[in-house]
Amino acid sequence: MLTRSGRLLLLVALGLGGCVRLGPDFQAPGEAWTKLWSSPALEQASQRSLNPDLRQWWQVFADPVLDALIAESDAHNSDLKIAGLRVMEARARLGIAQSGRFPQLQQASADSLYFNRKQSGGNKPQDSHFWQHSAGFDVGWELDFWGRFSRAIESSDASYFAAQANYEDVLVLLRAQVADTYFSLRTTEARLRVARENAEQQKRNFEITEKLFNSGQNAELDLQQAKTQYLGTLSSIPDLEAQVQRTRNALAVLIGRPPSALPQLLENEGLIPLVDRAVLQDVPASLLLRRPDVRAAELNVAAQSALIGVAQTDFYPSLTLLGSIVWTTDTLSGTSNSLDLIGGPSLRWNLFDHGQISNNVRVQDARLQQLIEVYRDKVRQAAREADDAASSLIKSLERERILGEAQVAAKRSLNLASTQYREGYSDFQRVLDAQRALLEQQDNYLLSRSNAVSNLIALYKALGGGWYSAQPTVDQSTRQQMEQRTDWGNLLNESAPSQASYPVPEGQSR
């Protein structure tokens, strides 16, 4: 039994336990320039709207096939599934940290030992053999006097939310990649159609020049030039066909399928849709700070900041309450059973660490500063990506308009050259030149249109669009498979643990 002074000491220790937390409290590593930052290119490439859905930005293309592909990638993409499972791993690690609030040692034991004792010498040698049985229960509870366990929980809590932010970042990247790959496939198919149409026309010209040459009405030079142009265009078709196949396979893997024909991708002969600007609800600077990868970088800083406090607790003594209940009996006649109740505080203090503790604190602080620099660089890179995408979108749209006019001019030039050649006012070389120019301008126009769409997708990605999904973090089939192997309790449910002690970016909810 504890004395009155001992009980008073225990109450004081319990009152202070968890109230003193060593180490720095988390300070958001904000960048002052983000409050004033603006980009003329972003202002030109975007417009404000009260009800844009940046979470589903791909709907601006009004393409049901793209909508279906993104929905399928949400359900079956392996990278997304792995990111969701890492959220579950982080949640389980948080549960490990939260167990520090309770007695760390809760151990029941039971022993049955056989003794065979032989005594020799003396007046009365004797032999004895017996069984000894014992059962006990031990409790050890290190009080969170300096905040060791509360800081560990704070760190794990931040790591859990960082895993969620990383999951959302995979969503952003995946949806942008699916859309970009889909439109790249449509562009390559359109280029293949243009190459085939031009090859067919050039084949007819070659056959005409061949007939004229055989009849003596044309020089061999015209024949060979027509043949060269036709074969050159024909040789580009296998490469484009291979590119179509590679892009289709890449798209199949993105949506969680093996390389296949993807019958839902019926060849669409229309031009890919062109949207000239992004629709945003907030200023770009605020959107950059809400990017999942930027939020994950900030949460990593929060997690590491708490670990400094964990390391600093090793400088101070640890106070542990110990308790044991032990019952012992044996099979010897005439001996009594025993029941021992043991309890009391235990103090441990590592007085001489030869710099191990202090250097560990320095290690944790250096890691914190590294993560602060990672966060700052992440914000700068996000701003660069957004500005680059906006500038590229503006310029690619300008180029698309110019090449659109050049394509019309090239078609008109070919018609005029063909007419003048038939009427004898020009040689065949001008027809060949016009055909070559038309193929080049048509191909360049398709590529410029594809670049404009890619830059719009890159702009939405740079601003963190597409971070939300209605799909569960772990899909139902995976959940069932995991629950058959392991008792997950309620951890696979979608509800989140308690809020962390760090701030959330303004306008962003968990």
C-alpha cells in the first residue's frame, strides 16, 4: 500500500502527465510570396466562375468515353489501389501510437515447473521431486510526463493525413494521365487517317504519271518523284499504327486492364475538343496551396516536428507505475500457497549518454529543416508548373489558329497546282510540292491541337484538379480479401480519426 505522501506524489504525476510536451509546436512553413503571387499567363488562361467543379474538370470536354475511362481507372488502377492501402497502413500505425496512452505492459503469465532434487552429504541425505505452479499478471505504465506519447500520436496523426493527401495526389496525376493518353490516342488515329488519305491520293498521282510515262507523254523524272513521295508517305503509316497500338495499351493499363483492343474506344473521326481556358473558383495562388502534394509536404513537416519532442524526452527521467499479482503453489505436502501483490513507482534516468540523445535531437531537427525546404520547393515547383502550363496553352492556341489557316491555304494550293498541271500551265513538281505541304500542315495542325489540349490538362493538374473521388479508399473486393486474412476491426471503414493539431489550409475541409 502506498503511503499518503506516495499517493499525493502519484496524483501530482498523473495530473502533470500529458500536460508537459517537449519540442516545438508545429508552425506551418508558409511562403510569404504566395499571398501576393500572380501570373499574367494564368490570368489570361483562366476565368472565374461561381460553380466550377475542379474535382471533375475533365467534364469540360463533354466526352462520355473519357468520363467512362476515368471512372474505370478510379476503380481498377493499381497505383491508386496501392496509395489507398498506404492510407490504411498509416491508419494502423496511428493506432500503434495511440496505444501509448494506456499501460505499455499488460502481461499475464502461467508456469508449471517440475523439480527433481537430490541432496547428499550431512546426516540425512534425501531425494524429493515436486511440481511448482504459478500464475501472475504484470502491469507497467510509463506516464506521459514529458509528452513522449502525445508527440508520437501527433506525428502519426499528421502522417495519416499525409497518406490521404498522397492518395489524392495519385488521383490528380491518374486522371490527368488518362485524359492526356486518351486524347493522344485520338490524335494519333487522326494523323494515321490523314497519312492514309494522302498516301491514297499520292498513289493515284503515281499511277497517272506511270501511265503517262509508259505512253511517252511524261518524263521519267515526274514518275520517280511521284513514286518517291508516295512511298515516303506510305512508310510513315506503320510507325503511326505502332504508335496507336502503344498508346492504346498504355491506356488499357491505366484503367486496370491488360493490353487489349478496348472496344469502347470506337474510332472517333471528329477533331478532339478544344477548350481555350480553365474555369476556376478561387485565385490560382490559393489553389496551389491546396494541391494534394503540397498539403502532403506540409503534413510531413508536421509529423517530423513532433518527432523532435519525442527525441527530447530522452533527456529527462521516465516515471513508470509497476504492479504485479503473483500466485504460487506446489505439490509438496505441508507447504503453503502464496499470493503476492506488488506495486510502486519506478524512475529511470539515463544520465550519461555521451551525446547520443543530443545528437538524435539534432538529427530530427535537421530532418525537419529538410522537409521545410522540400515544402518550399514543392510550392515553387507548383507555381512554375501552373505558369508553364498556362503560357504553353496560350501559345499552343495561337499556333493552332495559325496552322488552321495554313491547312486551308495548303488545300487551296494543291487544288490550284493540280488544275494548272492538267491545263498545262505548270509542271508536275508544283503538284508534288503542294501535296507535301498539305500533308505537313495537316499533321502539324493535329499535333498543335493535341498540344493545346495537353497544356489545358497540365494546367488543371498543376492547380490540383481532380483530387476527389466518390470511390472508397479500399475497394470492396480488396477489403474482403484483407478481412479474410486479418482482423482489421473498423480500420477499413472510411471514417477518419480525430483531427490533428496542425491547421488546415483556408477553404479546405477534411
